[in-house]
Amino acid sequence: KQEVTQIPAALSVPEGENLVLNCSFTDSAIYNLQWFRQDPGKGLTSLLLIQSSQREQTSGRLNASLDKSSGRSTLYIAASQPGDSATYLCAAPQGGSEKLVFGKGTKLTVNP
Amino acid sequence: DTAVSQTPKYLVTQMGNDKSIKCEQNLGHDTMYWYKQDSKKFLKIMFSYNNKELIINETVPNRFSPKSPDKAHLNLHINSLELGDSAVYFCAIGGIDSPLHFGNGTRLTVT
């Protein structure tokens, strides 16, 4: 059974700082891993999808890495801005199924 | 144009009532999902439909029944609502190798 853990649960940083969010998963037989962002009262927005054959994926100031062997993924946010404040969730599939298992998220606050 | 739209956005109802939440997608994906986000913000899959067929059915009370009239719609019917059903319900679409697209959610409050 897939279990996804995110650390830290909450993070507060000053604007401009680079930061790393961590995600670990127990079942490494995954075909991909996804990172999402959720703003209050909104649905989830897909940020990055990393295929199992990739080690990292980049989109703008965001970079996600994947290490299947250790069961870890990180989301790196460069030069953080107040608009980055949100909850960030990672999700990994259970076995080879389409069932995505989500972590509980990291609530990020970027202070101006 | 919104890829995944849910209605209603808010739903307040009394215990014992039956209610439905509608979901429509315009991206042409074959697979649609229902997720539940509880008060602690934990997101968990409920159902998955692929081309109008039920694929995933988690341990959800049988008071919850998904219905897919066509590939673009997946509605969620809930019978005999209970207090514990209060949560935010999200519809999502995607494929096995594509990002998941979520609707904005339906906040259900059972009083």
C-alpha cells in the first residue's frame, strides 16, 4: 500500500528565499509522481509531473526531482514570492494503478 | 474555458436528504475521478471512471453512487446524508501519464 509523507507540514519564509519541500513514498514501483498547488477555497493545480524514467522536471522557478530508489521527491522553489503562498501536495500512484495517493501537503507562507 | 467544472460550489443540506453534485469536463479525457478532502485537508480518492465504466471504487459507503451519462460527465449522488459526509468533494480528470486536472470543488455541509 502506497503511503506519501510530506515534510514540513508548514513553512514560513521571507520573500526571495530559495526553499525545498520534501515528499517521500513507500512504494517505489511508480510510473510517475505529481506535484500540485492548492490555494484556499480552490481546487488543485498541477505543477509538475515527473515520469519514473526522469530524475527531474523544471517549470519556471520550480524544479522537482525524483529518486525512486530512495522513495523521495523534492520540490525546489527559487526566489520565492508572496504569490507562491499556498499548500503544496505531492501524489504518487499506488502500484501500477491510476489511483493517486496524496500527501497531507506543506503549507507555504512567503512573507513580503 | 474551464477544463473541469463542478456544480454547485456550495451545498448546505440536512441529514437524511439526498443530493447530487455534477461534474463536466471539456478536455476529452477518458478517465474521471471523485476525490474527498476532509476537514484536515486530507485528499482521498473515492471513485474512478474510464469511458463510462467504474474502475476504482474505494471503501466508500454505498450511499455514494457515481453516475456517468457520457464521457464528459461524472455525477456524484449521495443518499441519506450524514454529518460525517461534510467535506469538500473534487472532480478530476486525467490519464495514467498525464497531469490530473481538478475542478474547484463542492463544499458540502450537512446539518
